[in-house]
Amino acid sequence: MYKNTFAVITGDLIFSSKFKDQKRKELTDELKNAFDLANEMLSKINSKYNADIVIYPFNIYWGDSFRCVLTDPRYALDIVTIIRSHLKAVEWEYKRKSDARISIGIGSIYEETMSDEFMAWDGEAFHEAGRIFNQMSDKDLRLMIRTPSKKINDFMDVSCYFYDAILDNLSNRELNLVKEYVSTSVDSTSIQQEIAIKYNKDQSTISRWLNRKSITSLLNFHRYFHDNCEIFLSDFDSRIVNLKNQYEMTKREDLSSLKSETDKSVDIFVDVLRNSEDESIRRYAANELGQAKNEGATEALIREFEHNENKEVRVTAANALGQVKNLKVVDPLISGLKSDPSSKVRIAAANALGQIEDKKAVGALIWELEQDKSEEVRAAAADALGQIKAKDAVFPLIWVLGEDESEKVRAAAANALGQAKDKMAIEPLVKILSRDKSEEVRAAAANALGQIKAKDAVFPLIWVLGEDESEKVRVAAAYALGQTKDNAAIEALIKRLDRDESEKVRVAVAYALGQTKDNAAVEALIKRLDRDESEKVRVIAAYALRQDRGNAAIEALVKKLDHDKNGRD
């Protein structure tokens, strides 16, 4: 169990407003039956771990909305699948629409809000669940998930589309089979045998049903979610949430007074920033000062950045100043960028100036880009110039792209030129694309050309897509070609979708083709739905076709799903 990390499951019944009172009550009763099934699974988990996984049980409010809070987020997706598969099985039985829209938010909950009045509870998990739930109608989704990991969130955004498409096209029997499998798997090593007994079938039949592509894909998504929760929750729980809670518990009164912007609370956080030996606690205190929107807090951060003898404190103060977005902090940051003896502090100052995006900093950043002895500082200066998008920085960035000995700096310069979107950068980026020995730099150059949407670079990018030995560079070239939407680029991408041995490259090509909304691209993606051996490529192809929303794309997806359904026993 994860002590300070929770999953907030928020949902409501869809289509319920279309029913009269009696039928609406029947649908709500089925929702309660789904809760009972979910609670049975949670009871099994409680017994397995000798712990209470439910901190707040399922509660219906506003007629057909519901919420539940789990202490172990790994099982949140299992709960969602049990509820939705039960409701959709009811849809088959009663011949009427029945489904739920559900969001999962993972994060901390503020301990002081956890009273008997559940609607008063608050925290990051509630914020995330509520924020994405409000987006779901616009995105035509029935499931959205937010975790502390951006990498996992990006994958979830794509996977949730596919999850919905699979669930929408399962038969009544398959829905019940998925529900049984998910609820049984938490405490059994002989899942298929138990399901076979319940259905009065032999185990080979159950195995054949479960091995269908649609069900296998759905269950693989469950395993991915569960396994990755193991990884990021242990890290997130121990290093971040626990530190926040620890500090909030010891300084609760002072934290609340900071919200009201009193000098006393500023002094308390400054004291923590100066004297705490724990870097994460210092970072938390600096973050609170940076978000205080308080002149006293800003002045305090500037003082610590300019005068504190501890370089780690100066780094933390600089990071916080980047959040302030107040032009009065620019001069102190420029001074620190030029003169601080610590490269870590100069990096932090460059990053902060990039966040603030004030062109006043461009001269100092160019000087550091060209002259600083630390490659990390030069790279940070390039990143900041890219964020500011200053025309004055284009020539210095081009020079560094071709001349700096550090591949990290050359890659940062390429990325910055892409952000600047200046066509003068196209020719030097094309040269680097084919000549630089570093795959990191070549990939950055390809990405930059994509950001510029450089039609002049289409044929060099096509060559790289087909010939570069680096998988990473070919992936970047595929994305870049997709952004150009050029006919020659589309033709090259279609050919590469069939030929490249790398799964990552074919995924990038499928995604890029989806961005073009081209008829030939749609046809190529339709073929990959059946032909590609990689599940990830098929998922991205389906996602790209769904995004297209043209008649051919929709027709192909419907045909594919109908074909899968007709192949069932």
C-alpha cells in the first residue's frame, strides 16, 4: 500500500437523463450492483494484504454521479472495468444504452480535509480527477487517467481511446468474461479454471475466448497500468508526497497564514529554505514562496539567491524566481548568470530566465552560450533562448550548432532553433542532419525542421528516414515529415510504414500519417490494423484513424470491429 498516494475515482451515468423515472431507477440499481461486484474484489484485496484499500466507499450523489477513494491506485483501472463491463452487459440485456463516464486521478490528499464530510475532502488526486472529468465530454471519452508521471499520462491518453473502442464492441458474453477475469485475478492462480467452472465450459474454451485480440489488448492495458503504478508510485510516494505532508503537519498554522500573505509566514519559509538539510523540503519552501504572489516573498527569494553562501539554496531560490513572472527578478538573475561561481546556480538562473521570457536577458544568455566553460550552462542558455524565441539569438545558435564541441550543446541549439521557427535556420539544420556524428544532435535537428514545417527539408528528411542507422533519428524524421504535410513526405512515410523493422519507427510513422489527414495515408493506416505484428503500431493506427474522423477512416474502424465481433464463438 502507498501511504500518501490515493486514487480518486469520479464518474456518472451517461444516457440516464433520457430515461423516465422507473427506468432511471433501474439503471441506478444496476450501478449499485456494479459497486457490489467491485466491493467484492476490494474485499479480496483487503484479505490478501491485511489492509483496508478503500478509504471512502462508493457514494452516489446528485442522482447518478459517484465517487470512491482507494489507498492503492494500482487497482483503480480494475474497478473501472468491472463497473463499465457490468453496465454495458446490462445494455445488451435490456436493449438500451447503459454506460458510465469515469476519471481516475492519482496523487495526494490533504490530511486536514479528511473529515466525516466527504464533499469537503481536497488534494491533488481530487483536482486531477475533477479536471479531466470536466474535459471528457468534449473529447468523447468514457475513461481518462492522470498520474504523477507525464510519460505514463501520454500513453494513457492514446490507450484510453483504444480501451473505449474495445469495450464498445464486446459482446454480452465477452463483457461478462472480462468482468469475471478482472475480479478473479486478484486472489487466484487458476483464473481460467474458476471461470470455466462458473460458465460450465472446459478450460480450453475459456482460454480461446480470452486469447481474442480485443480481450488480450484490454487485459494487457490492465497489466501495463498495474506494473507502472508499482514503479512510479513508490518513487512519488516516498520522495514527494511524504515530504509535503511532513512539512505541512509541522507547519500547518504557518502554511495557512502564508496563504493570507503575512510577513510571519514568509519568514518561516525563508528560515526553512536557509536551514533545512533536506533538499526536497527546501524546494517545497521555495516553491511556496514563489507562488505566494507576495512582494515580501519575492524579495526574500532574491536575497537568498544573491547572498546565501550555500549554492544549493541559491539554486532552489533561482528555480522559485522563475515561477514569479515578475520583471523585477530579471536583473538579479542576469547578474547571477554572469557571475555566480557555481555552474549549478548559473544553470538554474538560465532556466529561470527562460521561463520568464523577458528579451532583456537575451544578451547575457548569448554570452553564456558562446563563452561559458560548462557545457551544461551553455546548453541551459540555448534552451532559455529557445523559450524566449529572440530573433537576435538565431545567428549565435546557428554558430554553436556547427562549432560547439559538446553534443549536448549542439542538440540544445537545434531545439532552440526549432522553437524560434526562423527559416534562416533550415539550411544549417539540414547540414547537421546528415553530417553530425551524434544521433542526439541529428534527432534534434530533425525535430527542429518539423517544428519549422520546413518544406525545403522534405527530401533530406526522407533520406534520413530511409537511411540513417539510428532508430532515434528515423523516429524524429518521421514526426518531422508528418508536420510538413507535403505529398512527397506522405508517400515516403507510407513506404516506410511497410518496410522499417523498428517498432518505434513504425509507431512514429503511423502517428505522423494520422496528422496529415491525407486519403492515401488513411488507406495505409487501414492496412496496418490487420497486418502489423506490433500491437503498439495497430493501436496508434487505430488512434490516428479515429482522429481523422473522415468517412473512410470511420468506415474502416467499424468494419474492423465488426469483423472481430463476427469471428467470435
